[in-house]
Amino acid sequence: MNKAMRAAVLALGVIGSGVLASGCAPLIVGGAVGGALLATDRRSVGIQLEDEAIERRVYRAVGARFSDDTKSNVFVKSYNRRVLLTGEVASEADKAEVERIAAAQENVRLVSNELHVGAVQTFANRNHDTAVSARVNTALLREENVPTNAMSVTTRRSVVYLMGRVSEAEGDLAARTASRVDGVREVVKLFDYLTPAEWESFRTQPAAPGSQRK
């Protein structure tokens, strides 16, 4: 990604930091910047749309089961059909039940259950996590060798969860970068690592229109 494109994406990331922090980044398909973002996401368009559909299905199913439960606050992020569960539930039994529900949804291939058993976070705590995610996203965007459009950031209870399709070197660099951000207590890598052939394919693919690969 050239400097002009990285600056444009950085600006977009700061503007949309509240959305990015929640782990639910929009699928941008229009305009020059949108086209570049779509082109550099290492998921197919179909998988990007399926991830959004998976999140909706899991939210609906969990909401139906825990509709009257004020002691649970579950967040769902799907990336490449891997579902990350964060938030709080009242008991270990509820934690296992949420995982079971998520795993049963159509096209879910893997569930990472990071739910916390205990009291629901306060509004102030959630705002803190949102701010941490915004700082992590900004730090990753400034790191030239991190493919920010191929990963997502979720923060809960000051723990940063990184998802995406990356090489091991890219994943390690992203984790190190995130770990240096103020307010980060721990970084958890939930990456899908590319095979050497996949990495070579992404590395050598033509740059998006209007951009210049370094």
C-alpha cells in the first residue's frame, strides 16, 4: 500500500474507530478507497458477506435463548467463518451454552470462546475498550508491513483479540505492535495463517487500481 492510500485508510480508520472497535467493520465497496479496501481483504467477497450473515445468525440465536437474561452481554465477531465470542455471562454453564449455540449455526467452522464469567462490564469499561481498539487500529495502520485490511481488532476487558488471514511474520508483527499500545493488557492471536502458496499469491498479486505496491 502506498503512502497516499495508507493515509486515506488511516483517516477512515480514525473516523470509524467506534465501529471498528466493536469488531463489526462495514463492507466498503464504493469509491476509490472502498475499491482498494475490498481488493486487499484476503477473504473473498462471498466470505465477507457470509461473515456478516454468521454474526447476525449467532446474535439472533443467542438473543432468543438469553432474551430475559440481564446478567449476560455477548459480542460476536466472525472472520473467515471463525466466530469470536466475547463479553460476559453469569455462569460456566451459560458460557458453554453460548458456544454450543454459535457452533450450531450454518457455515460456522470454528468458535473461539473468550466469554468472561462474571459481572457485566460497566459503560465506562466498554468505552475504555473502544478507545483501546481505536489506538490499536491506528498503530497497525501506521505499521507499513501489517496488512490492516486483512485483519480485525476486538478489545474486551483490555485484552486485544486479533483475527485475520496473515503470514506468521505478519501476525507476529501485528501482535507486537498492538502489545505496545497504551491500555493493552494482553494480545491474543486468533489468525488463520496462510500457506506458503497462499502467501506467495497475495504477495505477487497486482496492486489495486490507483495504488502502487512497494
